[in-house]
Amino acid sequence: DTYLGKVLVSELRKVDGGFHRVFGTVSQGVEGAPKVVKRIVHRDDPKKAKKMIETLQSCKVVVIDLFSCTLEDLHFAIKALKVDPTQSPPKPTGELEGEVTFVLISSAGVWANTEASQPDGFLKESDWQRRQPIPGSMYEQWKEMEDLVMSCFNREGSTVKALVVAGGALYGEGEDCFSGLFKDAWCGDMKHLILGTGQNRIPTVHSRDLARLVRHVMDNANIVAADTPYFLAVDQPPAGEGEKTVPSAQAEIVQGIVDEICDPFQVPSVEEWPEPDTEDPAELSALTPCQATLAMDIRMEPSAHMLDPEFASVSDPPGWHCKEGLLKNIRKIADEFCKERKLRAMRVLLGGPPAS
């Protein structure tokens, strides 16, 4: 029932000649889960936890996203797949009946403090062993969770293949990270701000294209997880002839949303984010997910799998959903926001004197 969970169900369910059986968990309630999910599992008590373990062990593909997962959740899933993640190194506790593909969905934020090794300043998924998050950010734990999954499963003799798919800032399908920017623009609240010059580059990807990369790698029997366990999902904004595509700048993203959805105004710049309206010390010192995203400055190349002509060939419609990025598709993204949030513009005519 989460933002990304609903997109994953939609994109992963269909298979040639039929449908996958989809099981899942919920964060809010069963009523919010897609109707096509065959079984909702929990671990609220020992009986339900046992059923969830049996369900996990019956699956050929397990997908967990770090946007709605705790370390405790991850440990539970790993233990269900017969590995003890609390040991150093992780220790197998048994054998599964068949092979399993374990896909962990992460974020480009885990790479936010990584120095590029290429002269053009771009990072590639082959640089995954050098990835570094911003110190003190939540992505430090995300990196530890990524490493934990790969160390638990990508070992000799393992029947579980672990893959990590890290996406740029997610957009589309009603928004999550950028929801505040879209909401304020829709309501006409001129609260938008640009940090610094706004020229920092922010890798982005539509949530459907991230899900399509997940689908692509989980179905690819040629991927050897021990060699290539990490994949980057980022889009490709248009570039000039002979130029390399680069992520959109922070200022372009914020101003682009404003110009499309509300009466345009020049978004002001600030040197630092204003303090939140709270007395909680932890919240005072922490950036919101949107602020942390808007402060990123990294250039990434999409996975080679996304550049494959056969990428997402089984999707409906096939191929990328928004290959050229948020700004090039801003009208489509705005329509998705309004549809998902059930928003509709209204025209009001006031009649009466003196014009009547």
C-alpha cells in the first residue's frame, strides 16, 4: 500500500501468458493494498510470523524497498531465507527448496558523497564498491543494509541471488519525494525555495521506470550476482547534439514544477533551508527527504540494461515510461499527480451587481 509498492505490483504482476501471484505486506491497512495482491502477510505475532516465513520461502522473487523497510524487517526476511545476518560473517542456517532472486531497492542518495573516477564526472554502476553517502545521513544505514544483503546471499553455494537497484529521485504516480513541491504549486502557496545557486545536478527516475528495471534484472538469468550485483536507475534528460545527457539542475526542477502547475513566479534562492516549525531537536537538525534530495549533486549513468533496445519490452506499453526525465514530461507528471490525488481544477463564476 506504499507509493512504490503500488507501482511495483502494477509493473511486476503481468507475465507472458498470465500473471504472477503477488504477496505483500502493508504499512497502513489492508484496504489500501492493490486488489490483485493474493495474500497480505504480517509478523505481528508468532503465528502470523510463521505464515510470513512460509510465504517468503515459497516465492521465487523477493523484493524489498528501503523506503519503507527497517533493519528489523530486513533481518526477518534474510532469516526466512535461511541465513543468519547477525553472525559475522553471515551464517547459513539451512537450504531452500529452490533458487530465489532477492531484489533490494535503494536510492542514489547512497552515492551522494562518491567521487567520480571518470574525467566527465559521471558515476557508473560498476563503481558500486566505492559508493559513499553523506556522513550523518540516513543513507549511511542504507549502505550498510545493501552490503548486508549482498554478503548474506552472493556467496559460493548460495541458492539466493541478491541484486540492488538504486534509483534517482523518484517522481510520478502522484509523487512522494516531490509531493510537497507539487502540492504547494497546486494550492498556489509560494513556499518554494532554491538552495544556493540551484545548479547542482539531481539524478531522477520515474517510479515506473525503476520498477521496470527491477522487472528486467529479476527476469535476466544471465546476470551473475557475484560479479554485477548493483544497478542504477536514472533517466536521460535531452542534451545538445554531440553532448552527453546530464541530470536536471535543482533550480530547473523546482521552477519547472511551479511554471507548469500554478501561476508562474520566480522562485527565490536561499543560502540554507529555513528551520522547521518544531521544538524537537532531532527534527531541527535533520533535513526532510525532499530537502536532502534537492541538495544532492551527482551525475550518474543509467544501467546498461536500461539502454538495451529490449528494455521493458514486456511492459504495457513497452519501453521506458519517461526516458527523457521529469521536465520533458512535466505535463504527464502533473496529470498523474492530479489523477492520483483526485484533484480537479474548477472555474467559478460570481454573478451580481454591478456587472449583472
